[in-house]
Amino acid sequence: MAADPQGLGDAQRRHWQRTYSDHPGMYGEAPSAPAVHAAAAFRAAGARDVLELGAGHGRDAVYFAREGFTVRATDFSATGLEQLRAAARGQGVEERVTTTLHDVREPLPLPDACVDAVFAHMLLCMALSTKEIHAAVDEVRRVLRPGGVLVYTVRHTGDAHFGAGTAHGDDVFEHGGFAVHFFDRALVDALAAGWTLDEVHAFEEGDLPRRLWRVTQTVRTDGV
């Protein structure tokens, strides 16, 4: 466990706020590959509304809206969400997108069983403790309807940056100003307890490249 997880998380929020301010639309307009996969998975499950956690400046949230989903986008950066709203207006999908300033360490400001699908690209591997990650996934399960689908991606312990940079404990390492909680397979399996684990897909992204898992899991409808 990090010596001061709250302090690290707050520092990371400030860091991301500065990053979005200094580099508007830093990831471009094209959707991430996991978002393209997720849209197909959500459509196959009959989903109509999507909650995206850690939406940033909105490349994936706006893509989901273009694909016909109603999107609720959350992030802890007000600057990122401002850019997301501007992108939605620019692409003519603002009526399909709502935004909420939210820190994933806090409960979701949503009622039980109110969304069909949840997407989180590298949100769960931010500067979160294992306890906070479990709490976040419990919140996702609470707000998903029966049969609802969660697609998330995380950097894993096979990544080149695992063990590099500043160690904060609990498999959290800070490199280049960004703190990452690297997942092992045991954590993925633990987060899927009580769900149907549909897929754990390994992929690479970026120039390093970053090594990630894309995890798809579904809320069970049998009450178990």
C-alpha cells in the first residue's frame, strides 16, 4: 500500500488537469481500439446507454455517441470534460452526451441498475490502491443493469514500466509524472468474482509500447 494514497491521487488529479490544459485534445479525435471493440460488444448485448469512466477529453465518448449510444462521461478533470463537450458539439452529438465531474475514488452519483454498459480505458490502473479498485468495480456492478457489460483496459505487470520509476507500493509506480497501478492476473480474476468473465485480451498500444489487457465481463443474471 502506498504511504499516502490520498495524497498521490490528489497530486495525479492536478497533474492530469495541467496535462489537458497544456495539450488540448492530446489523444486526437480517433477512438481507441478498445472503444471500437467495446461498441461492438455493447451493441451485441443490446445496450443503448454507456457510462464511460475517466473519459478525458472525449475521443471515445464522442465515438460512442456517433455510434448511436447515449453516453454519460465522467472524469476528475474539469478541463478534460470541457474539451469533451466542445468535441461533442463540433461533431453534432451533444444531445447524446452528458458529463459529470467525478473522482473514481468516490461512489458514482447514479442510482442502482441505471446503465447498460460501462467503459473504462486505463482508468482502473491509475493511482488507485487495490482496495479503491475493488470499490470502483463494485460501484460499476451496482449501476449496471442485469446482463450489463463492463469493458476495461489496464496496463499489466508485463509492461516495460512495471518496477521502473518511483515505487509507491501496491504495484503502483510513477514514471514521467504519471502513476500507474500495474495489474497481475490475480487482480483481474478477483475483480471478476460474481461476474461472467468473457475475455481477457492482451494487446499493445503506443510507442513504448504499453502492454495492456482488455477485459470484458458481464453482470450475471442468475443472482449468484
